[in-house]
Amino acid sequence: MSSLSSSVFLLGLMSMTSLMAASADNFHHDVEIFFGKNLAKILDGGNMIKLSLDNCSGSGFRSKSKYLFGKFEMHIKLVPGNSAGTVTTFYLSSHERRHDEIDFEFLGNLTGQPYLLHTNIFAKGQGDREQQFYLWFDPTTSFHKYTVVWNSQRIILMVDDIPIRLFNNNEAIGVPFPNSQAMAVYSTIWNADAWATEGGRVKTNWTEAPFTASYRKFYANACIDSSGSSSRGTSESTNSLSTSTTQAWQTEELDNEARKKLRRVQKHFMVYDYCTDIKRFSQGLPPECKRPRFLQ
């Protein structure tokens, strides 16, 4: 699709949508448990969910709505102690054959070792755009906020309002970007000891099960799909916002101070960047990797 055609498509798509601003303070109303129901518990009157993993099953919940662009936040407290082999997630996904997806995945660790935050972005079924980070705090002792900003120009991933990753819309140079399929919000915990900790060398210790992660303060300020289709749907408003109302996330980008924070995080805490993996991409790095950092 040419840049002009893409712009026309996006303008048409946005004109079909109205805005909703919803703080999903009550998990009873806004999400559904979609697997491991006996291991997922909604607590505190709907203000918290605890997801657990045992040697029979993991568990997970998803938003009842699907969205096409927005700002999404979740406060998470990860599995404490020996969490080796476990993966705890917060992500958006269309779950189509050529699906779009934006990932936060927290890879478990042996006691005393840092969690590894694995991020990835899929567009039109194409992934292979991983970046990984060590966190600068212990994510098991208190709740921390994880944010996805997704608009037609870029995706920004943040931890406690600090940007850790920027992925721009580079369709003009042939890079797929998720902009035509509505996505639901998912959170799960599951066993991945074949690869999750030290490449699978360290296995899950089932004598310490169940492994439990806690979630609260799910917030979505987004365009909500009401078409019954995951692709190119219209949206409905859950409040009095008009279709002409502009929300900050629609054009959100990194200012100079945010760029400095991103540089510091990527300098001191990034442990893997697909854009530097010339062994993996022996035929040439993805096109966006040839651009300056903030145009990638």
C-alpha cells in the first residue's frame, strides 16, 4: 500500500470511529476468564485478579471489548521467589491467522535473579521484532504500571511511565504495521520452561506451585470495536465524548525528555535488540533498522 493510500485508508477508518474513555476499575464487568478458570480469582470486589499456574494448567483473562488504537495500562505484581520456567503476560492481539500483536512478556527467573522483560510486535502475521530488558526494580514486591500506546503513527511501550520502546509506522518502506485489525487485551500466566529461563536450561520447579501473579487497575482509553469483526470495524462510545474529541494518545509521541529516558533505558537495561542481530538476519537487517533510532 502506498503512503498516500495508507493515509487515505487511515483517515477513512478513523472517521468511522468514535472515542471511548473507560477505566475498567471492575474486572467483573470488563474482562472474562478464558482459560484456567479454577486458577483465576477476581478479588476485592472486582478490583484485582490473581492468575495462577500449576502443573495442570495456567490461566488467563481477556477484555470483553476489542479496540482499534488506544492507550492501555495494567498494574502487575509478578510471581515472587523461584519463578523459573513461567511466563506472565500483558498484551494486545487480534488472534487472526495473519494476526497483529503487541507484547509484554515477563520471563521467570531463579530466586534472586532479575526478571527478563520480552517485548515483540507482530503485524499482518509478521513478528521477529523482539527487544528484551532487565527491569531496574524488583517487580514482585509491589505493583508497577505497564503501558501500551498504539496509534496510527507509532507504538510506545512504557514501564512506570518511562518509555522503553518505540516502534514507528514505516509502511512507506515496506514494514508491516498493525493498523487494520481490532485487538483485545490479554493477560496470562503459563509454563514455558522449554525456553523461558536461560534458553530452557532451568526448568519449572513444580514443588513451588502454584505460581501467582496479581493484576489491578486495567485502564483503556481507546476506540472500541462494535462491528462483531476483528478487522476494520466501527466503534461505539461508552460516554459522552463526541467523534470530534481529540485524545492525547491519538498523536502521542516522545518529547525530548522522554527520548532521553528511552536512551538511558536502552543503554543500561536492554539485553537484546533484533536490530543488532546480524547473525539472525544474515540476509540483511529489517528495513527500519537502517533508520536513526527514533525513526525506526
